[in-house]
Amino acid sequence: MREKVIVVEDVVTRFGKNVVHDGVSFSIGRGEIYGLLGGSGSGKSTLLREMIMLQRFDKGEIYVLGKRLRGISSADAESLRRRWGVLFQFGALFSSLSVLENVGVTLREYTDLPRSVIDEIAQTKLKMVGLPPKAAALYPSELSGGMKKRVGLARALAMDPELLFLDEPTSGLDPASAEAFDRLIVELRNMLGLTVVMVTHDLDTIKHALDRFIILHNKKVLIEGTYEEAVGYEHYAIRDFFKIEG
Amino acid sequence: MKRRSLRASLEIEETSPESIVLRLKGDWTRDYAGSAVRQLDRFCKRSDIGSSSVMFDFSEVDSIDSAGMVLIVKSINRLVKKGCTVAVDNATEEQERLLVFHRKNFRAKKISSKAGDSLGISSLIFGKVIDYLRGIGDFLVFVGELSHYLFMTILKPGTLRVRAIVKHVELSGVKALPIVSLTSFLVGLVVAYQGAEQLQKFGANIFIVEMVSISVFRELAPMITAIVIAGRSASAYTAEIGTMKITEEVDAMRTMGFEPVVFLVIPRMLALMISLPLIVFFADMVGVFGGMIIADLHLDISFTEFIDRMHAEVPLKHIVIGLIKAPVFGMVIAAIGCFRGFQVEGSTDSIGNYTTISVVNAIFWVIALNALFSVILTEIGI
């Protein structure tokens, strides 16, 4: 049994009267690429936001890297935030900073490395995610959607996180770029030993990049497992989700 | 688990001039590697290591991350360039793998500076002038569009967005009443207070009525109101329209055939043109009331005396002039606020920039127009 990096136990989330999660449980092992799937409005993004402490949940427990999120001390929260990287759906790059500054911003804030070294680390991360050198001087408003995502990924990798959270990493990319992005994630996992948690809709990503996933349906976890396991499971929601005919 | 954390350091062991061992020690992580940067740098700059073979010994490295790897890869590249033979010894399998990965992905800092950075001061000034002229041109185009659609709306009054106008009258007009009345009250109070001292010296107490009423009706109330509204609404309009531009709402409207000028600008403009005269009238009353209080307290002129005197001596034209200026101010404030909103482009920064510009412009033009009105009206003898 692998070490558990994230454990989610019986999480209940309500927005007013609207129940989003009603007893959601699963766990993610170290080094896995794990997917949170489900139809629109099934609460998968909410679940991701709960794991990264952007959203509170009503009942249940979430443990990330051994820390209990409910009632976490601010010092623990601080150290957790430095051990994970988050890629938002549209990059969420700081528009007043150049690409290079965006990637180096956490290093500049948290370490005393010289500026030139930080710039080189940032450039190296940019190369890892496949961006050309001239992109470094650009500002976010001058980037395409796909480039924004790559810069966002480079920024998420800046602090060498153990855990990487991705919100719909391939949405809005053309098929070739999406495939390249999937390969990049798998390569980074293999190279850097990351654990990756992602929300996605992309069938190719689900087939080729994810090790395991859950499908959220009707406020609960419908199934947890691999693609092969899920396809074998007879349920209309799963057939709909994977667009299986018949 | 408490782990000893050691700052990164470097031990140089020269067995012979031809063979040098660099023993890396401690934590080569982003938090601790900073201390080794200069040591490494100094070593790489040495001139006597031209053709040596340099060995990086990893055996005493406690931990290493990408920051450390980048430092080492950078040194390796510099040494290789000098003609050294570089090797790595005693690295764990994982360190080896990370090193290969970072060597593959290493990129030196150099970033191509954007064209235009090195241009001389003359072209800088030239560029600013061109930008400024283009700004004026854009504004004229905007005013042209606005007049066109305003004219169209007059031809077909059915297309007027009445609900939107009412909404903006409430947001920009009704909700501004408390702050406008407070400022206007204080201004009336202060004018009367300062005037009272001087008038008392001449025994001309009763002239406080003309002084306060005329200055408030004709100049102060319209100006104060317009300045407050410029600060409140010009900024709001720029920020609203600017945000809509960034989120592509304005583009979406265009594709659906909703002309942004008709849907966004005209309602705001008409709302200000309707509400400003009303607010100015309100400010007139509150401002004069402030003066009446001072007249009562300091000059023993009762409220009834004050009002009687005002009725007898202050012509109606002063109030009318103030009320005629108000819609003009409203039009200018709305036009500037909306125009600057449409200029927003690209990033969230730009919203802040243009909001600032819009408020400064709006206040400036209110004051400038007021001066113009003052001169023209005095010249033609009103």
C-alpha cells in the first residue's frame, strides 16, 4: 500500500439549501495522477477548492500531506501552501508581472537566492513546460490561452511542489496541444515524483494520463478506479460520461 | 522528525592542477543554496582551470532541489565552455536523473528585450505626442458615434432604454444625495462664516443673504455637485465598462447586435443629465440653509428675514444659470467615464489606470467648463 497523500472522508458541502457533496470519500497515493471527474455542477471543482483551502466544507475530514485541514493552524497552512502548486483553469497569472516574474514570484518572496539565479530557475521551468525563451519577456495579456496554461504550470512548479493541483488543464487547448500537455504532466510526474490531482473532462486525458479517478454523481462518489474498471461498470451516468454507445 | 539543515557549501580539493574535486555539502535547496552561489561563481571565474578535469562529488549532499540543480548545471556549462572536463560522482540514482532532466531543460537567463526599449529620448517624446493625438482622435470618434446614436434615439424614442436610465438615476443620482448635501451644507456654512466677519466690520450684515445665495446658486452648488459626481460616477462607469471589455462582454454584445453605445453609454449619460440638475437644486437648498444658520447665529438675521431678503433681492436667473450648467456637466462626466472605459485593454492593471485618468479628466473638464460658462455669461451680461 502506497503512502496516502490526500485522504477525503465523508465530506459534506452545502451552499445554502443546495447540497453539493453528501458523504464523499476517497484517497490519493503518492505519485499518482488522480482525476476528479463528473458532469457539470457535480461539485468536482468545489472538491478541488476544498483540498487547497479556498473553500470550507460542512462535515467530514480532509487530510493533505498528513495535515488535517479542519482547524489547521496558520503556520501549518502556510507550510502546506509551499508544498503544493496549483494551476487554475485560466492560468490566473498576475497581469502586472511578466512571464518570467510570474514564475519566479514565490522564489523571490520566500528565498534569498540572487535575482539572476531566480531568473535562471524560472527560465528552466519555462523550458520544462515547453515555452520558447522569448515568451519570458511577455506579459499575460499578450499570451494565448494555451501559453497562459503553460506559464501557470511553470509557476506551480517553481517551488518544487510534492503535490500539483490542476483545474481543467487541457480545456480550451487544441487536440495536439492537449495531448502534449498530458504527456508533459506524465513526464513531470515520472521525473520529479509529483502527485497530481486534476479536474478534467477530457476523454483523452482520462484514458492516457490518469492512473485512477473518481466520478462524482448525485452528490456521491459513483465509482473510484481506473479507466478499464470504470468502463466495465454498468451505469447510465458512466456510459453518458464516456460517451459509450448503447 | 527534525532534520539537520546545513547551508550549502563547497569544498575545493586540488589534488593536482589537472584534477579538481568539488565536494558539495549540505542542503542544496532553494532555502539554503544561496550561500554557495558566490563560491561557485568565484570558482568558475578562475583562470587557472582552463583544461582541468573537475569532479562534482555529491556524496555529502543532504538534499537537493531544482534550485540547487540549476546552480550546478549552470556551473557545469560554464566549466565545459572553458574547456574543462566535468564529471559527477557519488550521485544517487534520483539525483542523477534530476541532473539529466535539468541539464536538458536548463536555459540561461538572457531574455531578448523588447524592441523599442533602447530608443532615444526624441522618439520617446514623439511617441508620447502621437499617443496623445491618437487619444484626441479616438475621443472625437467616440463623440461622433455617441451623437449619431443619440440622434437615432431621438428619431425613435421607443428604443430608449428607460429601465436602464432609471437604474442609473438611482445609482448615480439618488445614492449621491447624502454626500452631496453634506459637502454643500459645509461649503455654504464656511462661505457664510468667513463672509460674516468681513461684513460685520462694515455693518453690512444683511448682505450676507446676497453673498451666500448668489455664490451658492450660481457657482458653488453646481461645481461641488459635479465634482462629487465626477469622483463617484466617472470612476464607476470606467470600471464597469472596462471590466466588461476585459471579460469580452462588450464584444459579445456587438456580435448579438447590441450596440454598446446604445446599451451602455446613452443610458448613463441621460441618467446623469436628468439627475444632475435635480441634485444641484437640492444642493442649492442645503447650501443656503448652511448659510442661514451662520447668519442666525453670528449676525442675528433670522430665517424669515433671510428668506424675505432673498426673495426681494436675489433674481431667479442665478438659480437658473446653475441649473443650466448641471446637465452639461453631467454629459461631460458620463462621456469621459464611458470613453475611458472603452479604452481599457488586456489586463486588470489597465482598469486602474483608466479609472484614475477618467476621474482626473472629468474633474478638470468640470472646472474648465465652469470657467468658460462664467466668462461667457458675464460677457453677455447675464
